[in-house]
Amino acid sequence: MYLTKKKSLKISVVAFAAVMGCGCNNSKEDTEMNNPLLQTWNTRYQTPPFDLIKEEHYLPAFEVAINKHNAEIEQITSQKESPTFANTIEALEYSGDLLERISLLFFNLLETNNNEQMQAIADTISPRLSNHTDSVNLNEKLFKRIKTVYENREKEHLNGEQMKLLEETYKNFIRGGANLQSSQKERFTAINEEIAKLTLKFNKNVLDATNAYQLVIENEADLAGLPPSVIAAAAQNSDSSQKTKWVFTLDNPSLLPFLQYADNRAKRESIWRAYSSRCNGGEFDNNLIINQLVKLRAERAQLLGYRTHADFVLSDNMAKNSQAVYDLLLAVWQPALEKVKQERDIYQRKMGTKKLQPWDWRYYTELIRKQEYNLNEDSLRPYFAVENVKDAAFMCAQKLYGLSFQKSEKIPVYDSNVVVYEVIDNEKVIAILYMDFYTRPSKGSGAWMTEFRVQHQTKKGENVIPLISLVFNFPPPTAQQPSLLNFDETETLFHEFGHALHGMLSKCRYASLAGTAVPRDFVEFPSQFMENWARNKDVMKMYAKHYQTGEPIPDNLIQQIEKARNYGQGFINTELIAASLLDMDYHTMETVPDFSPNDFEKAAMHRYGLIEEVLPRYKSQYFKHIFTSAMGYSAGYYAYTWSAVLEADAFELFKQNGLFDTKTAQSFRKNILEKGNTCDLMQCYIAFRGKEPDIHPLLKNRGLENE
């Protein structure tokens, strides 16, 4: 998953004082001298000095940065010279650097090191961030200059990347409300501010609800079926008052193994119900927020001249329209649905007279996997220690692109468990990579790639290297063993590393076009593409080694993994496509009445024929991808499937030419990873592949189409 970059916004001095509980008598000079966020970062590669930054530094820094950005905008709009690409479009691109630096830092740490003070800052800053963005987008003088340059673009003799920047800037201002009437602009701004507040609250509710639950096991017999590693982790979760108890949480490294292995059906039901009912009523209820968000998004889209929010989003994506998205999703849905029904019938026969329920699904999936394929997922974990998997991803990057990774102890980190690497290409450092592996209460769930700084060139043409961060929620190591991954988690590390390569290998001039700043349905292409190397049997022999003995994974285990590759694909694909269809159904409504998310979701799943034993991958109340601005996948969750078509088709070329074929890898690097959003992405794909993508490799890979 890719975490979208944040934009900063205007905030009042009064608000700063209210949140920070401090006076505002300090001079501007004192504020800047004593605030590390406002100083030049004299660290190695100008990385953030995390060891110096405190919560009280953020709000004053935002104030200074916003004022500076406003002054930069004023300088652009007040100049007497006629508008040109250089004095308007390029000047705008290079404005707001300080604001961007602070925003990226703050919002990334909000996701990884959240606490009450950080949340209070976010509650204050987020709606004002929206106001500041709107104040720029709705600046009539600025837009007039941009429009003039756009209308005279053929006279400027721009190169391809400059033309793309001009086109994207003009389009983004139109989408940001620049063409609205004055009364419409006022409403547009109010909508954006309210959306910012609601998405922040939604995210906080999910985090709080997740952290509020614990399944405490006191009777050792209730641990039957659980692997020793899972039991050890649960023992470590307990505090000093819970000795001889085992604690399971709703974080995936704790939840999923319990559902997969625990023989105690009642306990499985208990933790599953807690997970699936999060934020559905009670203290952390998200139902009203969902209702309000869907309404506000539809209203905003219609203000801008679009029929629905989906039309607004998709017009800027590769898909272009809702029909193309539905056509793709239903092409995968129909064979997946048939397969999941077959899986259900197998599990039901195994259960006998008891009715198969959602909390039984993973348990019987694992049971049948053991019987049919002689494959116990937990028996794989000893071969997939985090360090081994990370080294394997590095090895693939070296073989494909010639990169090497040097661990650094000199670069500050925001948590003691974070490790940092200098990324080297042709003896030159081209990026810094932070890796944050383990789950903790202050961290959001899931895994993602983000940036503390985007690759770009300065006005003088000097390259600025990117600062890339990968965040995971893997099980932390115990006193007895390192963090051991299942195969799904192994693929997750490769997936996020694919995003990292997209950011690290960027070779663009402008930050707003660089690296992962591509349409949502293209951004998941390089990440899903990288997963192919994790599962390749020849690569696995290179890196999958037992953490105790160092012995390579046996051939029979690799063969079992290969044989079982398409096992459970009915469930995997139906839960994914169900969530994608739900997202689209919410955001293709033209008129949005008051509605119950529970009723809406139930009706949608009934309409598509989803069986009752399977839920969408995310129920509405904790569907962070589409209801938080951090992830930004509203009307875009389909992107994982769209990108999967690209990656499956692209990998066919490596199958033909060789897994580490240098010529093919360099073509992928040049045409996909380095380009950012500087060209038409389908043309970039065709330049690499020689043709448009075909859906059939995806269906075959997922066992949804005969060979």
C-alpha cells in the first residue's frame, strides 16, 4: 500500500495557543532559532533530526511555513511580467518547500508514533490544512496566470516533462475549484474542511477501537492448536499484572494466526466478532461519519461538474470511468465467486452438521491445506525471518538494477526499532531507506510505503535524493526467536519494497511528478510486480533459510508452496473484489440519502451474490482505505486489481527472457520506475512491454482461468 503525501494548511495563532497551552509572545526570530523544524537540517543527507524534534515544535513551525508559502504565492501573483512557464508554473512548483517538509514529517509520524498530543495537533491542523490548500487553489490571480500560460503553451517550446507539469497544474486547479463561482467556492472550501475533520476522526476511531480490545486467555487448554511462536507472542503481549495469561489483540500478527489455528471455536468467534464489529456503534462509532463523507464527496464532485465522486476520481486515473472499473471487477468476480462456493462446500463437509461461519473460514482453510498439500503455514515461518526476507529483497534489487544497501548508524530515527540504509547505485548514494518492521500500539495497522522527502531537482538542476520509509506490522521478536513471517507477510515485504524502488529510482525534475506521484491505479503496479520474485522457487532457494540451522528451505516445502499457490483464491479474490465493489457503489451515488452503512453494505453484497460465510476484506466502519484521507483510495480500491493486470502481463516478459535478465530489467527501470508521472502511463507501459496489457495472465495466476 502506498500512503499519500499530505498537504499543509493555514492555522491561526489563537489555535496554536489553545492546543499548545502556551503564550504567543515569542518573537519570530526566537521561534525559528529554537525550532529544529525551521532550521537547516545539518544531518547526513539532510535527513530529519528526529532526536531534536518535539511535539511542541509542530504548530509554530506550521505557522511560519504557511506564512512563507503565502508570501511565495503573493510574489508570483504580484509580479508585473507577463505569465510564463518559468515565472508562474515552475515558480509555483518550487514554492511551499518548507511546508511540504514539515507536513510529510508530521503526518508520517502521526501514522507511526501516534499519541494524544500528536492527535490534538492533527485535530487542529487538518481542517486548516484544507483551508490553506483551498486558498491557493481558489486564488483568482494565480489561476489567471496559470490559465494564460496553459492557453499559450505551444509558444513556450516546452520539453515533455515541462508540458506535463503545466497540464497537471492546470488540471489540478480546475479540480481544486478554480473555475467555480464565488458562492460555490465558499461551499467548496467548507466541504473540504469538513471532509478533513471527518477522515481524521474516522482514522482515530479505528485505531482506538483496535487498541481497546484484548482477548485474554487464562486457561492454557484454550491455546490448543496454536503454534508455539504465536503462544510466545501472546505471552509477551501480557503485562506484569497478567502473568500466566496470554493476550491476543486485533492487530493482524495476533488476530490472523488465532483465527487460523485456534481449536477453540468459541474463542475464535469472540475475537472475530470484536474485529468485524469495530466502530459499528459504541464509543468509536463511524456510521454517521461514513454517511456524511459519502454525501460531502458527492456534493463536491457535482459542484465541480461531475455526476458522482467516482467520476471525479476516475477522470484522473487510467480507468477514466466507472464502467471500465465495474467491467474489470466483474470479470474477476464471477470466476472467483464460483471458486469460493466450491471452497465453502469443502469446508462445510469437513464441519459436518455444524454451520460454517466466517470465524471458521481461516481455520478450515488451514486444516484442508495441511491435508491436501501437506503444508502447514507455521512450519514455513522458521525459513522466513525478517532479516532473511529483507536481504532477499535487497538481493533482487542488486541483480535487477545494480543497487546495494549500506546500513547506517549515523542517521537519526524516530523509533529505536527503525533501521536505515544508504541506497547505492554506481558508487553513488541515490536514496535513504527507513524500515520500521514491528507492530506497536502507536502505529496504524497494515503496511505502507511513504516518503519524508521526494526525489526532485533544485532550480539549479542539482538532484535531491529521496527519503523513503517502509512501515510494517510484523510480529516483534521474542526472547527465544527473531520475527518470523508467514508467506503472506513475506510477499507484503516485497510488495512495499516495490513501492520503495518506484520512489528511490525516480529520475524526475519536479517533485509533483516524481516517483509514486502517479494515478492510483498505476501506483500499485511496481509493488505487486515485485511480489513475483518473493514466490519464485529459484529465488526462494537463495534466501529462505532456517533461522536456527541456516539450512535452505527443503525442495519439498517449495513444491508444496507452489502446489498450494492457487489454494484459497476464491476467498482471497471475493473478499478483495467485494470491498472494491462496495467502494464503487458508495461513490457512484448521484443522490445520497440518509442511509445505514450496515444496510447499504448488506444490500450491495446480496446484489452481487457474496456468500454469507465471507465478508468484504474491510467492512465499511473500518475501511480506512476509502474513508481516510491518509490512504486516499475512495473510488480507488479497485486499483489493486487494475494494477495486478499490469504486473501479471509485465512479468510474462521476465518469464520469457529470464528472471534477472539485465536488458529487460533496465527497460522496466527506464520506462516504469524512473518516469514518475512525466509521460502517458499507458505509453510508458507499451514502451516496456511492446503491447497493451492482457487480463488473462492475471486470471491464470490466480487459478481463475484454465491454463
